[in-house]
Amino acid sequence: MKLFTFLIAGTCFIMASCNQPAPPVAEQKAETKQCVDNDSTFQWEVDRFEDTRILRYRLPCFDRLTQKQKELVYYLTQAGLAGRDIMWDQNYRYNLDIRSVLEKIYTTYQGDKNAAEWSNFESYLKQVWMSNGIHHHYSNLKHQPKFSREYFDALCQAASTECSAEIREVIFNPKIAPRKVEKDAAKGLVENSAVNFYGEGVTTKDAEKYYAALEKPDDRTPLSYGINANLVKKDGVISEEVYRIGGKYGAALEKVVYWLEKAEKVAESDKQAVCFRKLIQFYQTGDLRTWDDFNIQWVKSAGDDIDFIQGFVEVYNDPLGRRGSYESIVEINDFEASDRMKVMMDNAQWFEDNSPTMKEHKKAEVKGVTFKVVNVAGEAGDASPSTPIGVNLPNAQWIRSTHGSKSVSLGNIEDAYNKAAGSGMLEEFANDSEEIDRAKKYGEVSGKLHTAMHEVIGHASGKINDGVGPSSTTLKEFASTIEEGRADLVALYYILDQKLVDIGLMESLEVGKAEYDGYIRNGLIGQLRRLKLGEEIEEAHMRNRAWISNWIFEKGKPDSVIVKIERDGETFFDIRDYNKMRGLVGDLLREVQRITSEGDYNAAKALADGYGKKVDQKLHAQVLARAERLNVPPYAGFMNPLLEPVTGEGGIITDVKVTYMNTFAEQMLFYSKNFGFLTK
């Protein structure tokens, strides 16, 4: 499960032969003293187009790692990038073909590049790069080119590029594949989704029937059915195409395994080495029990300095919430920041015991909760260019309950957002100077604390009742937004608790007030700037912030907990009673945990649709006008650092150096050239 920042918004995975001897532990651990990056000349923002800006993030103090650790980080980033094309194909079946055509034109066209239509073509290509395909990474709506078919045909001819009539039609006809993921069940979740998880003729009813036959209601260790397979229909028979070597995406997975085998030889610990072997075996066989074995082993390997997320992980892109999108994040522990947050981990049971949820929905024992602040060394697939700021895994509820979970906050990603951000949005949408001053003083720490609590005590809290299936089955298309909202509510409830002051996580309750201000400001106003006028809220994280904010605003009206203010034709929201708002947060958390624990689909639908989907069009138009004059794109994507091995005699790696590419196009073309393992 991921948390995305307001501005755009775990860790080995799976076993070749577990009886193989483990490699030696790296010769020493990285230095643990404070690591501060003070390079004031670093260029954070490198590009802007349409609704997006492209940022870079720093990889601080990489030189403090040992040679073996650097080598491990390099192998893991290569493994992640090797599977990059999988995500492109998962997003839509024509994406790789379209990318190839667009990139060939971009690199070979010698005509007038000062023309307005060339600028529009370049902008469209960058949108496709940003989204790993032709559908917007957040709204799921298809990107519409602002250049004509005739101009595109002329580009193809000038660049000697072949493009089929079918591909042309896909690009230019807005009625073909208009939405990547459909969230409205009445329209047909599978039938109306362009995402490439279901073959021709497969219906929502077909898919639900297929998996209902596999699942056992009394199974306490259910497999993640569908996590690594497409569903296809041939001669009326439904079957799976499994992602594995020798199967679907085998060409890319062979390259992933090649680098994982190198990583296994320089693993930091025996547990991590087993973790690598399990992931390799999973890619070789596609076996779902091996996936579970991997996730269990991954949770146990919590003491290493280098960690990673790698596999078919998050299910947001599947309208039925089953298929995992390919993802990779390589992480280096931020020792000092992790030590500061350890107190939250140590108090996980206290948070569970003192939750406002019903006793029968609480965990009697919170197991294996670990949390680290990490610096990202590289991302790919579902995590790039659009990246989360926090991740909590594994997603299987029974593994989390029995074995625990890992949570990470992506420290250098958050730092990059903060370094690149200005105060314009705050000053435009905050109600008064008191709110602005509080945000400037406490906003950064409150945001990081919210992220940590969302991942650590939010996703790790609560339990599903015996006999109730996983949320993907019971809550269906609403499972993701309800789970993200549940974790947000846990964080919101405790961020205004004196306990956090007492254990040293924040200096005063003013930090919590700053987070309440920011959450309501974003949920009711700020995030609307990401939508085009007339659109409804579809993305899971945006929707959960909307239904939480709208529910609290509505229920608090009798006591004027939050007041809507109209001033000079502009709308603001002012929290008048923070304690009463916290009480409403607790009430909603109790209900959302009940929905999750009992699998109440109708109640989930009432929340997500009733409070989180519809948009006040008059307010939306106002927000768009106010945001436009600030000239701050609502979304951000990230470029990765470039890791380059230094080799000695016999090609042995002796060091790894970190450099930073200058342009978004440079990095995207580099990736296509060197990691395009699924392109023809």
C-alpha cells in the first residue's frame, strides 16, 4: 500500500534453492552518523509540460556505503529497470508500440522543431513517458494529442517511421480506450477498462466467477489469486496467463532474475539472501505460495541497510483489485531519521489498544511492525516517474496479522518535494495568516509524521473478522480507497494526541493542528486542481481524502466544527474546533474499521461514492482559476540518479558512482534503449 504526497498528489520479494549456502555478509555496515546533503546548487526542477513538472531527487552520502553495499544497490536498480516494460504493457496493450513510434520520430525527425505542433507533439510524448502509457497516471483518462492526424502522418513520413492505421486510431480517436481503470460498476468494471489485464471477451462476471471458484471462505492463509496473471477467454473457457519466465513477460523477467542472482551474491545477510532466492523462484515458476513465502521472509529480513520492493505489488490499476502492477524501489536506510521514529514502532500496541475502533475489530497483538526512513536509490514501473512518499507491505492481510509488516517513508523524495515547493498554494487557499504561519512552522514535520503513522500504525491496525474474506473480495472496487482512508484516519486521530508529544515525536499539538488544516484544505479545495472541469474523483487516494473531508465537514455542521467562508468571491474552510474534529475523525475511523472488518460493501459504496466522488462544479471552476494564476503544475514526476559501475581488472566492480541526467527526455530514451526488453 502506498501513500502519495499532496503535491502530486515493502522489501525483498520471492526461491531458487533455499538450501544453497548463504553469501558472506558485507564487510562492514554503512556509517551511522548524520548524513546531510547541503548542495545548494542542485537543480531540483528540470522540466514542465501540461499539468506536470519533473523533479530530480538527490542520493545523499552514497559514498558512505561499503563497496559491497554499493554493488548491491547497483544490481537492484538494474533488476528494477529490467522489468520496466512490463508496467507499460500492463497499462494498455498498445503502449509499447506507441512508445516506439513516438520515440523514433522524436530522435530522427530533422524538420522544424520551433513549430507549435512540434511543441505539442513533444508535450504529448512527455505525458506518455510520465504515465507509462497513453492514460493519465492519476485520472486514468486518455491523453488527447493537441496536434493533428495530418501533422502526425507528416512526422512519420519525414522520420521514415511506420505506424499502422490501428495505432493511429488508438492515438487520435477519443472513443477508443477512453479510461484506463473504470470505477463505476454500473458501466462494467472490466468491460470499460483499457488496462491490459483481461483478454478479449472477458467480462466482470466471468472474472468474479472464476476467482469465486478458487477461493475458500474458511481459508486463513488465502493465496493472492490473480496477482501475477492476466485472465483470458478461449473457446468460452477462462484461464490465466501467468507472469513468469517461459510465460507472459518472460523476456523481461529473465533479465530481472539475471540481476537478482548477482544481488544474491552480495546480500547483506542470510535472511536477505533467502529473500532473493525466493523472488527468483517466484519469477521462474509463478507459484503463488512462493509469493507468500517470499513476503514472510521479506518481513523477517528487517535488519539490513539496503532493502527493496520488487514484484507485482499494488492492485490499484485492476478494476477488480487483484492484479499487481510491476514495481521496484531500491532503498538505503537513513539511520538517524529511522532512529528518531523508532519510538512509534515501539508504541504500536498502545496505538492499537487506544484506538476508537470496536474491541472486536482490534488486534490482540500487533506483530512485527517495522518502520524506516529511507533514501531512494532508484525506482521503476509503478513507482516511476510518479512515486509514492510512503509504502507499507505486504498487502496480504493474513501475513500482516501473523508475521507483521514493513513500512518505509521515502525521505529524499519528500525532501525533494519540499525543496522544490513554494508557498504560493498555501497562501492562496489557506483561510488566514494564523493557518499560514502554522503551516510554515510545522507543515513539513506534520506531513512527515502523517506519512509515518499512515504506513506504520494505520495499515498495520485492525483485523478482519473470522469468516470474512479479504477486502478485494468483499469491498471490491472500493477496497483501495477504503483502506487508504482507514490508514489516513488512524494518522489523523493520533496526530492530535498528547501521546505524540509525550514520546517526543512532536513538540506540541500545534503540529497536529497544522496537519488538520492541511488535510481539510487539500481534501475540500486543493486537490480539485488536478481534475479537469466536469470530471469526478476516481483515483483511490484523492477519493479517500474527499470522502473523509466531506463527511467530517457535513457531520460537523451543527457544531460549526468546520466553517465554509466566502470572501471576495473565493471559498475557504476554517476549522473552529480541533478537538471536536478529532472526535469526528474517531467516529469515522470506527465505522471504516467496521466496514473493513465485516466486509460491508454497501457501506463502503455509500462513503466512497456518496462523499468522495461528486464535485461541486462551481467550486471546481473557482479553484482551477485560482490555481492557474499561480503557475504551479498539480503533478510531479521524478528522474532517478544514474548509477554507473567502476570496473577493475577482469571486469570486477570496484566502485559505483552517482551522476544525474540533465533532462527528462535523456533519461526516458536511455531507459528505452537499454531496458526495452519487451519491444519488438
